[in-house]
Amino acid sequence: MLWGVVQFPGSCDERDALHACELSGEARLIWHEERDLGGIDAVVVPGGFSYGDYLRAGAIARFSPAMEAVTEFAAAGGPVLGICNGFQVLCETGLLPGALLVNEGLRFACRQVELLVERFSPPAGGKSFNLAGEPLSIPAKHGEGRYWAPEEMLDALEANGQVAFRYAPGQNPNGSARDIAGVRNEAGNVLGLMPHPEHAVDAMTGSTDGLQIFDAVAGARV
Amino acid sequence: MTAPATDSSPHRELGLTDAEYDLIVEKLGREPNGVELAMFSLLWSEHCAYKHSRKLLRRLPTEGERVVMGPGENAGAVDVGEGYAIAFKVESHNHPSAVEPFQGAATGVGGILRDVFALGARPIAILDSLRFGELDSVRSRHLLDGAVRGIGHYGNSIGVPTVGGEIYFEEPYEHNCLVNAMCVGVARQSEMVRAAAAGVGNAVVLMGASTGRDGIGGASVLASAELGDGDHAKRPTVQIGDPFEESKLLECCLELLAKGLLVSLQDLGAAGLTSSAGEMASAGRVGIEIDVARVPLREADMEPFEIMVSESQERMLGVVKPARVAEVIAVCEKWQTGAAEIGTVTDNGLVRVLRDGEVVGEMPVEALVDGCPLYDLEPAEPEGWIYGNEDVLAARVAAAAGADADPAAPESALLALLASPSVASKRWAFEQYDSIVGSRTARRPESADAAVLAIPEADSAIAISIDGNGRRVACDPYSGTVEAVLECAQNLACAGAEPLGLTNCLNFGNPEKPVPAWQLDRSVQGLADACEALGVPVVGGNVSLYNEGSEGPIYPTPVVGMVGELPDPNLAAPSGFAREGDAIALLGPFEPSLQGSELAKLRGELDAGLSQPDVAAVARACATVREGVRSGKIASAHDVSDGGLACALAECAIGAGLGCQVDLQHLRERGCSPEEALFGEGSGGFLLSGEREKLEALAGDGVEVLLLGKVSGDAIEVAAGDRSLSLGLDVAGSAWRSLGPQAEADGA
């Protein structure tokens, strides 16, 4: 298992993601100017403030050569995990539906949250992440994490089983629509979420529940 | 020689005295030109020259076995083993934050980060020490909100966790808030560099952002004079922060150092190129030549003096061997950060400023950097309490406990104290900061008395604390400062850590006035004596003077940052109670008194005077607690601080969601009144929980352990004679968690 972790100027959590990936295989950083992903099995688009995020989170990163390569990788069925800023980048790129808006409270929020794992049946022939279904304790930390999509799209996402994670009741830190914390693409091989599973891989820092998400992504590779 | 000076004389407008100007003329052998005068005015400012504090700072102990770098470098550093060092420093950005809190605080964080990575250390933690006026003031709420957002904006974006800090609200900071930021970094010792320029003929390379007109005169205009009316006009002297630029610059500098491409490195902070070039030359005993025409500019028509004094952020100055310049520029290009060769290291002992090869300023390094006269203070002890006193207890009780509450009841006092913004939980603030990026944070804010970070490189861990209660220093500058050092040491002990080194930021009023001079003198002596007694070296620091407005000086506020080590981050004890049924004990030489306490403040009963702590006894208690935490005999540990034992008990109970039943009879047998036992403050008290036999076994070696009661139920029940109290955890908790609603009273 070889993981690739994309690194943009302004990425913050890429070393944390690299470390988490190394717990279930080998991992290397992919510099944002790289166009060739070179035989990796799964991609993580990590958290941070790519290119400063002064315009709109992820709006510039989507144009990087590395994201062109990631888009092709995803189209070929490769597993892609976007975390926080990476989730924002995947939405900007169009690999995932919806958008992330400024938190309802207008402030950055860093806190441990309970995530409910949605059960779903993957569409016929589609690959899917396999998670046990127990609630996960994972930290969230962001200023632009309010998941938004038009009502019809939200209905469709729920009908398709594309809602991957919801914040447990009362724990939604940002005002996300329908408490959505993470979504999948239709095929099921691209997953994005605002909370940080790479910061929940060691009991010393608070939780190991994030390991399940990395394992699930690893399990979805071609 | 010169025409009689008037207030509009250029040197006076730049903050130099007539005598200082005459000395410059004497040292140059001529009148300085405009470029030279601008450069002298900055390097001879209090902010850069420490002219009113340097003599006092010589009292501080700076040496120790573990010291890798001491004062004089960009930051201090201590050895943590396996070839690694921990670098750290605290610095103020008070006046910029008073003028524009968001950018002032943001660039304060940016500046202290640069100080740490200038050594070759990767920043791994930020802590902040903030002071504002009382929260019922609109201005204080505006400053708090702006400063917290600014710290978050910079620290969150650059990916360095903000792991701790403190905030106090006191009237004397109303017109002069304090924003002190501390950064901690980890470095491979073999890759660390000093700031001294070396190697005649080497290139001087300016890296990072281009240079603009922002922040011109910040060090002299803002940082070295009192704040006054019309300070909004000084807003252009506040710098604008760009954490993305700094993030690239940080990674770029660390890559350059790891590749061995830099001879030395210095950040550009106050006084910009002038101070960084001057100080690098001075430290290396060489000269330096800079051609301002080669400096990348934001505005083409900048004058040489503007380029030399600009405080544009996110810039670093490196000395590079000529053969390696191309490699340095290639790394900078990879990180999309600017790089320009702007000068050379010379052997003539001069700072020479050129524009397109033509000399526009030339000064001996010695005169410019080290020539500023150092002044003796003229301290005078004031008679009694010089700050205000207002009885707000009834109003605070009504706000915290309801209009029907009896202000005389001990429950009411406890609720008012818990809701007091200085005592209340700071969760509202620290949840706006990323406290976990980097995967080192073993104890998040408020979960333990000190921040705890893993240092896997050295198979070790560190604990960090920052403290300084200005009100108590105002009561007695000597004892109050000793207490600040002891509080840090106690916080580290609760985490199971042993102190390695200390940094400090001395925030005081105008040193040219007798009372602030006396406060500064006594405080530095307290700092020196406490550090000496604890065996903790001072490895760096910062002085911020002239913190006063038209209403007078701030509370004298020495902020102490301490770093300690522990063998394993998992050993650190939580602050809150751990288990129902555990025994609760008070350990240490705690002699509570209402002098200078939070309760005395609410009652308007503040007065000069504070009893002197027994440093040796506190040190023994710290050692006992440290060992007890490491060996697992202590299940939770919290130092007794603001609001006394009652508030400490409430904090331990609320944090854990576990009540307590205690009896303060033992303290009363020591001669305390019930009220002193409940709400009295002082150094040396540890509130511990754990198995009864294990806690009792901690006594000995001159360390006393008093069993107070047990962890039980869902209320805080304290027997204290006629002041006994009982308060439900939910009621106490909502008072303690009321900072957010108070801070956002404007609907912000």
C-alpha cells in the first residue's frame, strides 16, 4: 500500500496525514507541481490553508498540476480522501458535490466531535468505503466548514447513500446542512470530510478512531 | 554646532533626546544625514537598545548545563537530548494591538515565529498572554475579539498549534492592552545557526516578502512612547500580517538550513533592515553593506530611509557564501518566496547604505548598535496603592447568581469569582485556535495545568506554561514576580515536568517616571532571585516599556514563560478530578491571604503589600508533586491560584463532571479565617486527588499534605465554619463557562 499526500504551499496537516498513512503502509508527499502520481494506491488531499486560502478555501489549489493528476486518478477509480482543506479542494475541483461555507458562528472552531457513520448500499459496480458504523470521536478545526448544497441535491445525496458522516446531535460545530460532516462521490471512491482523522490515530493525542477511516480508504483501492 | 533644538527638531520627533543627538554627532564626527538619523533613532529606541532596562537585566541568571543558546540570540534554546534542542521566546506586541488588535496580534505571532525559525527550529507551539480592561467596556470587548481572531488567523493558517495561554481583565489595561506571544520550536542542534554575520565577502540575501511602507517607525513611534489620544492616526505604523507568505518562508528557511546553505540567519522585526543588518554585523564584529536599490519594493518610489526602517512582515536576512547564492535562490524559488542579494559582509566595521552604488549613509556598527547610552533608573516607592479600587461584588453577584442572591453568602462569592472573566474558563478563546496540528499535543488547553507536547525526535516530552498576574505584582513587584515564576514551576510540576529554562516579557510603564522605575527594579530582582533559587536559567526575553495612557501606567506585568521536560507525555496528570471516591489533598506551603486576591479586587479592597513566598519550600513541593505525578501516585493535580482553594476545587470538579466534599478545618487550624481558607491566594498550594494512602505517603522532606475530603456527588460542598458552602456542578459550571456570552455582549 503506497499513499500519496498532496502538499500545496500553505498546507498545514500534510506531515500529520503522512504519519497517519504510514501506520497502514508507505507514504510520500506529492508536491503540488507534480503531474505524475507515480504508482500510488490512494491519495490524501490534506488540511491547511492552500495558497493562503485568501480567495475562497481551495479555489486556487484546484488548478494545480497535482490536482489535475488526482482528478484523473479518481476517474480511474483510485481512492481519494480529502480532509478539511482537502475536502474544500475536492468540492472546488468538482470531484465531490456541494460547497463549504464560512462557519455559522463566523469563528474558527477547534473541538473534538462525535461523528455518526452512515450506513449505505453502494450502487451496483461502484466501489465503496467500508466502515463499521460505530460513532467516531475525531477533532474538527476549521473556519469554513459549513456544508451546503441545494435542497434537491441534499435529497439526492441522501437517497444515493452519499452522505458519509454526520455530526452527532448537538455537535455540529459550523451549521452544516443536515449535520453533514462528510460526503462521497457517486461511484464511492472519493471521500471528503471536515474533521481530521489524521489527528485521531494515537491515544496520546486523544483518540484512535481516525484509523478506521484510513483503513476504509485503503480497503477501497482497485 | 547645532541650532537650538525645538520640539519640531527632527531628532525629537523621532524620539531622541538632545543629549543623545549630541552623542551621535560626536560619534560620527558630523551631523547625521536623514537616513542615518532615522536608523539611529530606531536602534537607540527603548525597544531596540533596552536603554532603561539593560543594566537591570544583568541581574538575571542566564547559565545552566542545559542552555544551548542564551540571551542575545533570536531566541533561547535548551538541550532535550538525542542532539535536539527546544528553542523558545516570548515577545510583546502591545502598542500595535492597542491601535489595531487583529493585525497587531497577528503580526505579534508572526514575529515570534520568525525569531524561533531563525535559529533553525521548527515552531511547534504558540502560547499567548493577553491583558485587557474590564469586559464591561465596549473597547475591551473589541480588543479581545480582535486579538483572539488575529492570533487564530496567523497561527491557524501557518499550521503551528496554539496550545496555551492566559487572559486577565483589569481596569489599568483599558487604554493599553497587552498582547504577548510565545513560540516554542524544536531543532536538530547540528542545524542551528546564530544571528552573527561572518565571513568577509559573503553575500547578504534578503528573503521573503517585498518591502513596503507599512510599519515605518513602529519601534520608535509605537513601542517606545506612551499611548495617547489620536492614536488612530498611528494606524499606518501597524504592520499587516500574511501567514501564507510566512508559511512559505518558514519551510524555505528550514530547507536552506537543513542543506547547510546559510552561514547565519536573522529575522526582520522592529526597525526592519536597520536592526537586523546592524545586529548581525555587531554580533559578528564585522561590517555590512546594503544597496537599497536591490531590495524588492512594493512601491517604486520609496526613499532609502524608508527601505531601511520599513517593518514589512515576513522577511528574513541570511548570510550566504558567494558560491552558494544560486542554490539559495533556487530553494527560495521552489517555495515561491522572494530572494535578493542586497549586500555583502565587510571588514570595515561600518554599516554602509548605498543606493545604486552611491553611499547614502555610513555609520560605525559600534556607534549604531552598541553606542546608545544606558540609563540608570531613578526609582521611588509609592506610598500605598496607586491604582483604582471599586466595589463591584454586589453587581457581579447579581450578574452571576441572579438579582435575588445574597451578596454576603459564600455561594454568591464563589459564583461571582467563577464568572469573573479573569477566572472563568477561556474555552471561548482557545476553541478559536488550532491546538492540535503537528500531532504533538498530548494535553489540550484546560485539560492539564501546563501544555504538554511530545518530542518523539528525542524520545521525550515538554510541558509549557505562561503566567504573570499583574495585579499581584502591583501589590508588591518583588513578591508578585516571584509568584509568577513559582506559578509556572507549579504548573509544570502538575504535568510531571522539571523546568529547563525560562523566557520573560517585562511589560511596564514609563521607566523615566519614578514609580514604574521602582516597579521594574523590584520585579527584575524578584525574577532573578526566584530563578536563582529554582536553578532555572533565563534564556531570552523582551522588554516592553511605556505601557501607559493618560490614566497612568498599567499594572506592572512580568510575563513568565517556562519550558520543562518529562520522560513521557502520557504521564502528565489532568487538572480535573479523575475518579469518584478518590481522596482530595492539599500539598505544599500554602498560606492563603486575601491580599491582592480576586475577591479583594471585587470588593474594592486592594492595597499595597503581599507576603513573600518561601521559594525553597515551594521548590520542594514541586519536586514531590513532579515525582508523584510521574509515578502515578497522583491522579489529578492543579495549582491553587486565582480565586483561591474554592475556585481551584470548582475548576477540578467542573472540568471532570465530578463533585467533591471537603472540609477546610486543617487550614483553619493553621490560623486561616474561613474566608481566607476559601478564597485566599498565595504560592505553593497543590490541589491533588488520588488514592488516600498514596497521597498521604507524599508527605515528608518538609512537605506537608493535608487531606481535605473526597471526590463525590454532583455538587461542590465545602465545610468552612460559618462560611460553609454547597453549590451544584451545573450552576457552578454555567458561571465558569460564561466568558463567551460576556465577550460577545455586543452580539459580535
